[in-house]
Amino acid sequence: MTAAAPPLELPVPQRRKRSKDGRDAWLLVLPALLPVMLFSVYPLVYGVLLGFTDAEAGLGVETNFNGVDNYVELAGNGLFWDSFTIGLVWAFSVTILQFLASLGLALLLNLDLRLRWLARTLALIPWAMPPVIIAIMWQLMLNRNYGPVNRSLDAIGLPNGVNWLGEASTALPVVILVGVWAGMPQTTITLLAGLQSVPAELGEAAAIDGASTWRRFWHVTLPSLRPIVIAITTLDLIWNFNSFALVFVLTAGGPGGTTMLPSLFAYNEAFRYGNFGYAAAMGNVMVIVIGAFLFLYLRGQMRRRLQ
């Protein structure tokens, strides 16, 4: 009598296994995905939809869909486009000056100097301060009557008593300088990390070939930092264009609108005049601009990877 053959085990279909793995992955991702959807995606979608309505402040005020009426009105709003121009000037000026100053500081902090750890710690101080505190501190320093800036100018015999934040000719340049000072730490630390990742052998080989310090920096160090430079300047440009708290506390957009950034203009339209739908349309225009910056950055990154 022959023994019965053991039953064959059929393989689990690959599609079913992948489906189970996908469900398990979603269960793991869901706790982190829910806050993102709730606090980032939902407000963004709601704000975009609000820009196509006539929503206004007040209890019981009816909100109606008005299509592109807000955008047609916005296209003829010269004050908004003036603020948009100021915002671009602010964002590009702060980003460029911030990068140059941060690069110089990062090169200095990368040298083998005494008390280098202390200098690196001090360079992080502005990063640890909220923008509102930074703005109040600089308001006190730039005060026309008792600020240390005017007192220092008086001590060395230079013209003083300048109302730095209250005069149209000085307000925007001063606010730009404050923005550079406030944003330098994050750019400096990022560039410093990039400098420490550059192989020392490249600079040593260039020095042996007779390259000067400037040539080593221009032809060895800077090309090695190119991906980091592109990334940090793009992010800085987006952050600076979206700035609100620092300029709001410093000048609130004055004097005479010379520091009126688009975010401040939209804020006034929403919470001073109660035109929520119109202000949301302004925000949508800003999102489009920021999206264009992101598109250019991501396209550049993809091209670099494909090369």
C-alpha cells in the first residue's frame, strides 16, 4: 500500500501580498499623515477656495461664490502690486546679502581658530530668538532719541538723530539689514556643514599645483558647495518672501507703505477691513509665485541629477 502524497502548498498570489503590504504601510504612515492633512493641506485648500468667494467678517454674513471677481479687482489694484514689488525687492535683497554674509562667516568658522566653539555658539543666537523679540530689540537699538545706534554716531561726530524706521528713505534698507541679521544663522550653519564635507585633499592638491587661496575657493570649494547653495538660497527666498512677523513689528508696512510686503497687505485687507475672500485671493497669488520658485528649484535639481 502506497502512502498518500502530502498536499501541495499553493503559493500566495503576489498581488494579494503586495496589497497587504500596502495596507500595513498606510497604517504606519497614517499617524504622521493626519496632522499634515489637518494643519497644512486643509488650510491651504480652504484658503484657495475662499479666494473665489465674497467672504467678509461678521456674524451671520452670507458667503457666496463669485468666481474670478476677486482676481479681476486685484489685477487693477495698484497698491497691491506696489507691495508685491516691495516684497520681491525685500526677498531678493535679503537672500543675496544673507548668503554673502553667511558664506563669509561660515568660511571664518571653518578655520582652526581658538575658541571656535564659542564663535559658533554665538552665531546661533539670532536663530534661537523669535522674530517678534528680534524686531523689538532692533526697534530699541534704532530709536531716534535713546537708541545706541544714534548715540554711537553722535559719539564719533557723525550725523545722528535719524529716525531709521520712520523715514521713507531709510526704512526699507534698515529692515533689509535686520532681515539679513535675523536669517544668517540657518544659512551659516548649512554652509558650514557643506564646507566640512568638502574633501581636504582637493584643496591640498590645488595648493600643490600652485593655486592661490582665491583660486582654490573659486574652483574647488564653491563648485563643491553648489547643490547646498542652490537649496539654501531657494529656501531662503521662499521664507523671506513669506516674511510677516519681523516687518510687521518693525514698521507695520510704513512709513507710507515703503515696507508694505504682500503678506502685510493681505493681513490688513483681511483683519483690518474684513475682506476675507479678497485677502485669500491675494494669498493665492502669493502661493502661485512661491510655487514658481519651487518649480524652478526642483527642475534644476532634476537636471543636475540626470547629468
